[in-house]
Amino acid sequence: MPDQDHTSSKSDEDIKAEAEAFKTQANERFTAECYEEAIDLYTKAIELCPNSHVYHANRSAAHLRLENFGYALTDASRAIELDKTYVKGYYRRAASYMGMGKWKQAERDFESVVKARPRDKDAREKYNKCRTIVNRLRFERAIAVDDEPQKTVAELINIESMTIEDDYAGPSLQDGKVTPEFMVELMAWFKDQKLLHTKYAFKILLDMKEYLVKQPSLVDVSIPAESKFTVCGDVHGQYYDLLNIFKLNGVPSETNPYLFNGDFVDRGSFSVECILTLFGFKLLYPNHFFMSRGNHESETMNQMYGFVGEVSAKYSSRMAELFTEVYNWLPLCHVLNGRVFVTHGGLFSRDGVTLDELRAVERGRQPPEEGLMCELLWSDPQPQPGRGPSKRGVGCQFGPDVTAEFCGTNGLDYVIRSHEVKAEGYEVSHGGKCITVFSAPNYCRIRT
């Protein structure tokens, strides 16, 4: 006789009580910043009571913390469908749209929240931010038809007009150049939570942009036989953990090369310190220190997750705009010795993508909502074969057969990517052909 569903013998009250118990446990894990565990528990509650708008909205909030914007959007929309008056549903959906760069839809939902809760400062702030961005994008589209070229932020910066105060005691560029001594002083200065002088910070950014615009979208890296080469994943503004990487593995040099694989900023409190340190090493060792663009090296993410606010507070909004220009020119991927493909996110929504196609991807822009650049920055692996919709709402999910096809087409051994928290700091999947590396310890309270 087949097993019967254990819920069939329970009363509605018992089922609801069991679901509430799962929700309570999920809330506790959410508070502890253990978001994946919270999602599992909210899912159990939803399986018992699928028509609870609260459970769907709560799971949406957990997905938002993990940047699973696609899943968060689905849950928030379901919560609204179940209760069109549920304000948190609109808030969660608006936040999901923000993460996906859909500012107009986010503005509309935040407007609903503000109307329902006029004293909600956070919602009003986000509504105003969305409205500002929507208006700016509308203005940019309007002037795009103008034949007169617009000056970039880099062209508007006048370094020579900036002066160094007599009482400034921090690191100084020698003849405008980064030196090993400067980097040692810079890391110690940042460790003491002191700011690099504005003039030097701008100089590093301007030099980085000048260098990056000449680089390809796919960078080929040659590593001598028997040499060590270190690939690091997301750092996310955790400066002291970045210093710890250098303590454990050695400071970057011509004999100790590194590749940092995107998401240098956001979330952590020291994103400015992280990115200026990494840029400094890139300028010092351009052929032995490499950086790939991550999905957080974009205006949308930087607006949402703190980098723009941090730069504006520590320096200026003009510098935040210059960072955006520099990020637009970061390489999208690297190939090590012709055998290992490294990119931040992952692979593609179609077979047959070649390395030459990736070399031809145009940069100097914000990531689009689809296409090769988008998928390089946003895609994730999945255990099952084939492809699936992205949990993030951007890019795609790709299976082991997709990875094998890409490697076979391009003569590669395996793929290294980042973009996802891993409990041990890394994960080997797809039969050894896909390795995820994540380098931000205690990110969302998951030890790495």
C-alpha cells in the first residue's frame, strides 16, 4: 500500500502551526544572516501553506540578500497576487527590479509603497533614487541624438589644479607613478583607516582608465612552467581580508602574479581601500596582476549596495562617476596559457561561443540586460544538464554539458568563475571542469 501524505491526516490548524514553526526558524536564520538556510525553511512553510503571502515575501527578502533577483521577483509577485494590499510585497518586488536594473518598474512599485506608507524614509529614499535615475536615463537618451560629443568625467578632471596640503603625511606618488614603496605605504595607511589624498586617488583612476581602454575584452595570460599563479574571487570591500590574502599568499609581484576575478566592491565598508589597492598593483605590475570585471563593477549594483555612497562620503560624487567610467573598461575574461578560461559569472545561453567572439565584445559601457557581456558577468552553473532561467533574473544557468561543450569548442581544460558564496571558499563542479572561487570570508555569515 503506498504511503499517504502525512499532511492529509492533519487538521488545517496543525498544518498552519507547523508552517508557522518553519517560518519562525527561518526568521531566526535570516536574522543570523544564514540566508540559504532561511530559504530552505521558508520553502518548507510554503509547501505546507502555499497561499501565504507572508511566506513568499519573506523568502523573497532572503533571495534579495543573496542577489537572486529573479527568484526574489517571482516570490514578491506571488505575494502581491495573493494579497494586493500587502505593502511588503511591493517593496520586495521593487528591490528585485532595482537589482535587475529595471529602474522604471522599481520606481512604480516604490511609489505604491510610499503612498501606503508616507513616513517610510527608506522607501522614499529608494523611490527618489529610482526617479532620479529614470529621469537621467531619459535625458541621456534625448541628448544621444545630438552630434556634439559629450565630455567624459575623466576629461573634466584637472589634476594639476589639485594641491597637496602641507600637513598631509600619507603615501605620495613619485613623479606621478606607483612604486613598490608607495604600495607598502598605501596598505599600511589604509590599514590605519586613513584616506589617500584626493589628488593621488584621482591620478590612479585616470591612469587606470588610460591603460584599460587599450586592453582587449579577453586577456591572454602566459604563465611560465612551474610558476605559481593565484586566482582570487569576490572581495566585496573587505579590506582586512584582502590584506590577509597577501599575508598568507604573498604580496603581488612579478614573481607572485594574481588575477582578481571581479566584485571588488560593495557590501563591505572598505570598498574604496580595496579597489585603490588593487588598481595600484595593476599599475605597478600590469603584466603580472590582472583584474576581471564583475557584476558589481556596474552603476546599478554600486547604487544599491553601497559603493557610490562610500565614495561620495570619503571623496566626492564626481569620483564615484569616474569609478563608473573606469569599470566600463575592465576586461571581461582571461585565458591562462590557452587552457583555462576565467570570468566572473559564467557561460552562455547558446552553444558554439568562441574565444574570438569574446575578444570582439565591445566594452566602454554598462552591462546590457542580455548577450555575451551580460552572461559573462551574471551566469551561474547548475548541476543538471542543459540550461535554465537565471535565479538572478539576468544571465542564465548552465549545466555540465554546456561547460564541456564550451571547453571542447575552444580547446580548454576547465573554467574558473566566482560570483557565488561557497562555504569552503571554492567548489569544484561539472566533473572538474567548473571551479568557483570566492574570497570574502564571512560574507552573509558563511565562512570561506
